[in-house]
Amino acid sequence: MKNFKLVLFIALIINFITSQNVYAEEVFKLDLKTGINKFLKDNYDVKISNYDVQKLKGDIDTASLLQNPDFSANVSNFNTVAYKDKDNPDSFAFRINQSFETVNKREYRIKVAQENFNYSKLNYQDNIRNLLTNFIIVYYQVMLDNIQLESAKENYNSFNKLLIVSAIKLEKGFIPELEHTKLEIQQLDFKKDISNSTLNLKTDLENLKYLLSLNENVNIKIKDEMPESNNNLNIDKFVSAALIKRYDLKAAKKSQELAEINIKLNKLNAYPDVTFGIESDSSGPSYKPAIGGGVGFSIPIFNKNQGEIFKSELNKTQSQLNYEKTKRLIVSQVKQSFYILIEKENIFNANKSYFLKLRKLKDNEEKAYILGG
């Protein structure tokens, strides 16, 4: 009986330990580099955008294929009752037609599909840049939320000490009740700061989990790392680097190349394709099949693909303007970001020198109040 109780006790202990492990909250330690790698690998929008690009490979395959042949069969005045009647003028014919593109149209269709695929890849990379920018903003916002929450808790705890001293002073009759009540009301603001900071942290953490495709039960622990200040910033270097590396400008350039190829293709489409056919006929009382062939093509008298040529030439002009617009926009964005960064750093450095002084002054005032000052 004692052995049974011992075994039962051990089983309960093991079950308790394993159940704690099952329901233990998973902790995901995150730094910026790890976050970026996971974002690029697992983010939903990144995956969906990549599939949009990969689907365009199907257009390349389609452009590489020859047109399918056409098959047709015709029967006239045919009936089973009079089939053996040699005077019955029934007939049977079938025909196979194969259309062939002329003047290298197929080659240019393949080029258009390939360049469109390359253009989409560049757009995809630019989309990744925008998505990644949003992720980095959320990442640092969570870090800021943590700092604000800790600061709110610290302020609340410091003020709570004053409130305790105030209660003692009130009890001993050193201060009027109104003064203590004012402090109690003021304490509500500190509680509100904690509540708001907690809410901001929770919502931003949920956004960060979504961007990283993490399970909702995962607890993210962000490494405390703030970007270092760099005093050797050069706006011209930033602009030059952006004009070389930005994928939206590369995509705008590729759009110009694609427009050129489309113009050539649409001009070639003005030339008719040629269709060759083989036909077998059997008609009349002899029923002897005859084999023949033929060729056909449209005569471009009226429609010479003028409309598509006109649109493709306008697309070329439009792509040139879009390239210039994108280039100008990049320069403007880089300069705006640079000016904002410099101004933020100036404000930060200006306030930094006063922070320790204010902290020391705050501590001295708390000590003075506690000591009866």
C-alpha cells in the first residue's frame, strides 16, 4: 500500500511538471537583425507578393509556345439509307490549319514576357522595402513602449512614496485634508499613464507578432538596442546611394525598356500571320478522297494595329516621365528624411543635457517632502 501511494505521488508530480511545460509561455528573443530575417522569410505580404511575381513565369511559358492547330470536319447531304446509292451526291471533308507568326513576333512576345517578369521582380523588391520600413517602425515603437511603461511605473512608485508620507502628515495634522486629496487625484494621472502605456505596448506587440507571423501566445522580448548616433552624416552620399540602389528607380528604368519592346511588338503585329492548311475531301458517287492544301492571311488594308502602336508610344512617353518623377521623388524623400533626422538628433542632444539635472532636482524635491520640507 505504501509503494502504491509512493508511485501515485510520483505520477502526480510528473504530471504537474509536464503540464506546466505544456502551458508555459513561449518566449521569442528578438533583435533587429533576427526580426528582419524572420520578417523576410515568414511575413504574409512578402509571401503573397512573391507569388504574384512567380505567376508571371507562366506568361513566359505561354509566349514561348506555338499556336495550336485548328481541326474542322464537314459532312453534307449524308444519310445512312442512301449510303450505297452511287448517285447520292453526299460529301465528307476534314481540314487542319496551322497558323505561323511572321517577322519575329514570337521572339518579341517572349521578350515582353521576360521583361515584364524582370520589371515585376524590381517592383517586388521595392514593395519589400516599404514593408520592411513599416516593420522597423513597429519594432522601435515596441521598444519605445517598453521604455514609456517603465518610466510610467517609476513615476507612479515615486509619487506613491510621497502619497504615503502625505497620509502620515495628514494623520498627524501637519497638512490639511485638501492637500492630501489633491495628491490622491494627481495619483490617478500616474495610474492612467501606466494604463495607456500598457495598452500601447500590447497593441504594438500584437502588430509585431502579426508582421512576423508569430503565434499569438508567443511572448516577445526585444533586445534593448537603440541605433547609434553618427555625426559624420553626408546628405550627398545618401542621395547618391539611393539613386543607385533604390528598386523603384530601377523598376522605372525597366519600364522604359519594356515600353520600347512593346512598341516594336505592336509594329510587328501590323504584319499578318500566315495560315497553312491541309484538307482531305471525298464527294460525289465515287467517294474517292482527294487531298489538297491552302494558305491564308489577312490583308492589312484598314487595320494596321494603329491603335495599339499609338498607345504603346504614349506608354513610352509616360514611362520616361515616371522615371524622372521617381528620381526626383527619391531625392526629395532622402533629403526630407535627412533633415528630420538631424533635427531629431539636435532636440535629443539638447534635452539630454537637462535630463540628469531634472532627475536630480526631482529626487531632491521628493527627499525634501519626505523629510518635511
